[in-house]
Amino acid sequence: MAKTIKDIAKTAGVSVTTVSRALNGYSDVSEKTRQRIMDIAKELNYSPNILARGLVMNVSKTIGLLVSGLNRESEKDQIILSILSGVNDSVSEKEYDLILFNTNTSKQREKTYSQLCRERRVDGVIIQGIKTDDPYLKEVVESDIPCVLIDIPVHSENVGYVTTDNVTGARKAVEHLIGLGHEKIAMINGHGQAFVSRKRLEGYMDALKEHGLPVNPDWVCNGRFEEETAFEEARRLLIKHPEITAIFCASDIMALGALKAAKSIGLRVPEDLSVIGYDDIILASYSNPQLTTVSQNFFQLGYQAAHLLVNMLEGKSEPQIVTMSTKLVIRESAAKSRRK
């Protein structure tokens, strides 16, 4: 039979209240008494009832990671896994538990954001993958549940967010292509409901304008962060606009699609066409040719999101905006332009 604080109190010869206050770190219990109680608890192999304690204190010491759109396509880039690993490491250090739950449009029609969170008794939530037009986003802002968003720029008294400098990251990629002599540079973006897509498009356009190069709307298309869609869009672009010498893709998954598209119409990468991706997923270094890309640290994105949320929950900080840097990783898929 599991031991309770009553058993500890009986063995120590003190009240149940004293045991409870000692175990919870209250300062009105002397260090000598506290140590004695801790030793007895250890001898009795006492394990606290965390659920009961949470009900009394109205906290669960549990954080939820809400992921939108988790599917088979996500297996390729492992971004969600890296973010999850970072979140898990961070919350474990603070002795919080982590619950992963997925949402999609049909689930959102059945339950509100608040219902979803309260059913799982989470103290706060980290949200990844949600679109800018997602109905849950409005609920997040209006809810009193502390929340940290990843790559969604919403900031309120209960909401903070963590992101990377997507504008600068995209600019680095395009400026690298310009430095290699490319002037006719296309872009395969994600989709209009993704904050990162808007920012990476902004960086692409900024780089072209700063170097006096034309921004041609016909050279920009959306690949929806999918390899097959990007393959189709890149193939269409390259056939319709053979003058294009380089493509910047807003994700590595889409860049892999662009590599396949080039090969399918007889173009060599990087001899005939340069391709740069974004993310630096594991597959980027295993593609043929190896992918030049913009690296962002997804583990740290998750870690910093959890760190911020715990600080918010414990009253150590207000909701904040955390922006992390990126790095251009030069490999084999981009080279000097041979065409003008």
C-alpha cells in the first residue's frame, strides 16, 4: 500500500500540516524538521500524489504542445520532432510534464481552444504550425490561458511568441545567388496563410530591390511546403520561363522538389540552375547535389518557447517576443551563373 503524508506525520511525531508544508518548501518549517521529514519520506518510499496536489493548488505543472496539421508529410522534414525535443528538454529541466495534442479543422468544429486545454488540464500552451487565418488564433488571444506561439506574431498580456529572423534569412539566400552572378531569380514560397512565407517573400524582394534587380511576379509561386507541389510549380516555371537561372525555395522540402523538376527537364544543378532551400533539415545534406540552405535551429525554437512559457507561468517574466538568428549553409546546389 502506498504511503501517505499521514504515515510520515505519525513516524515523525508531527502534524500532517507540518509535513505538507515541509514537503512543499514553506519557510516556516525549521531546516532540522524539514530534513527529518524528508529523510522519513525517503525511507517510507513516499511518492506525492501530483494530481491531488494540482487540484488543491489549481496547477497541473503540465504544458501542452498543440500542433496543427501533423501528417505524413511532416515525417520528411522532422521539424516538429526537433521542436518537440527542444520543448521537452526545457520543461523537464523545470520539472513540468508535457502533453502533445494535434488539431485540425474538423476537431476545431467540435471543441473550442479553451475546452481542449481545460480537458487536458494544462497550465499553458505552446502552439506550432497554426495558420494566420486559423479560427483558434482569435481564441488564443481572447483566452486567459498563457500561451507561446512559434512563428506567429501575436503578442498580448497572455501571449508571447518565438520566431527566427525570416526576412534576413531569405535575404542572405538571395544575396548569395546575386553574388554568384544570378539576376533572374525565381522563388517558390509556402502559402499566404503562413507568417514565415510572408517574411521570406519580403526578404527575397528586399534583396532584389537593393541590388537593382527586377521583381517579376510571374517568377514567384506557392509550393504549399510540399515536395510534390513544389516539383510541379518549379517544372512549370522553368518550362515557361527558361531565362530563370536560380530558384530560392522557402523550405528544403520544396527545394528537393525543385531539384527533381530541374532533372525532369534535363537541367543540371548547379551547372544550369542554382537552387537554395530554407531550414537545413537532415535531408538537405543527403540530397544530390547537397543543398545550400538557410539554417534555423528548431531545437532552440522549441527550447526557448518552453523557457518563455514557464517563466510566464511562474511570474518571472511578461509575455515577450523572442527572435533568433539564421545562418547560410553553403553546399553544392548553387554555383556561378553561366547565363545572362
